[in-house]
Amino acid sequence: MPYARQSTIAGRGLGAELRSLREMRRLSLRHVAAQLGWQPSRLSRIETGNQGITTEDVASLLVIYGVTGDERERLLTKTERVDEPNLWEVQGPLSQESRTLIQIEPVATSIFNFQPLLVPGLLQTPDYTRVLMRAGGISEEDAEIRVAARMSRQAILSREEPPAFEVILDECALRRVIGSPKTMARQLRHLIEATERPNVSLRVLRYSVGAHTGLDGAFALFDFAKEGPVVYLDHKISGLFLDKSEQIAFFRAEADRLKSVALTRHESVDAVAAIAKELDQE
């Protein structure tokens, strides 16, 4: 009988999806728990990822929520795999890792993101995102679903109590023209506007730095008020979530090394503005 262990990233993502299904149907914790003969506190712990759940329990919840077909199979499969290493494979228009990010980003207290090649999703413009989707061979219909999901994620940066969002970009991510020069210039100006928020920090790694510790790939580090930190590694067709203490310590040290060679916040904004101006003249 597959049983999710407590407080895994996958378990938190699964619990959040089950909570979302319940809330969409306007059912209370007490009402659903009573139908299953559970204590409301048990269902609450499941929804926060702090208690394991069997595939049979998920199947029972899905009957109450009226979930059938492919969506039912996806959630049952997710339950079966929830205790595996957190490697998420793409399924459907939104990948499993994207679904998980949508669930964990809103509860993060701080996010550090290093990107050597692209503007991070939380700071992308819709046009920039669409160009990336087309370049990746994603159909127009699926691309619009992904664009909408990415834009909705960005709402966390402007809410009443937003997470602290610290971004370091390699100069390559600023100079590679995604779409037309005008599209890229608008994207760069959007970055500058984002830094006007007190919770958003942007720093740039100049080409002149040469070799640095971030050349082997992007990563994001999430901190939470009640749960342990998480590192997310984004790959072409999958994503990897890490939460072991030694892994977290390694990536915190990586972040510190990147900060030590990046431009200051003021210098970085000036650098982005200068590149945007160059693009406007093309």
C-alpha cells in the first residue's frame, strides 16, 4: 500500500492540490472528514503535507470531489510516487514541477534565484514567455496555458506580504535577444520596474567576471516560515527538488559566492538600463 512519508516536497504539493480541489467545491474540512470518518485535524495535516496518505485515501477523497478520468489517474500516480526522489516528469500542458512551484511559491518567505541564460519566470513579460514557448516547440494552445500560469505566479511579488525575491542574472541572460530587440528591451525595462518594489533585488554578473561558480546551471532556493528550505533545479524536461541539509548548505554557499562577484544593486540596474537603451537603437 503506497503511503506518502511526512513533509516531503512532493507531499506538500499533493496536499496543496487536494486542498485546492476541496476549496473549489466549497466543502469544509469538517464536512469532508465526517464523510470519511476522519478527524478534521487529520485532513488538515494531509493538506499541509505533514501527514502521509495512501492511494486508497486519495481515491476516496477524489470520489467526494468528483474527480475522474485522467486527472484522477494523475493524482493517484503522484501519490504512489510521492516517496521517490523528487524528480518530476512532464505530463500535460503544465509539468509536475510547474504545478509544485505554483503551490510552494506563495508560502515562501524568501526566494533566491540564479539564472545564467534566461530571465526567471517570476520576472518575465508575457511576450518574452511566448517566444520561449514557441522556441521550445510547444503548441500555441499549450503555450497560452503555460503563459497564463506563469503570469499568475507573479502575483506573489505584489501581494500585501510578499516574499523577499533576490535574483542574480548573468549578463548573457540580458544580452541574448529573445524575440525582437523591442520585445527584449521591454523585458529589460520590466526588470528595472520590478526592482522598484522593496522586496525585489536584482544583481548582474558581468562578462568580465570570467569563470564563476554558476556556469553549471540555474537554481532557486526557497525558505519558508514553518517548513524546511528547498532547492529547485530546472532542467529541460524535468525539475529536481532538494531538501537535505547538506544540499541546502551547498547551494547557500553557491549563492554567497555568486553575490561576492556580482555588481551592486544600483550598478546592476544601470547595466540593465544601458543594454535596454542599446536594444532600442537597433
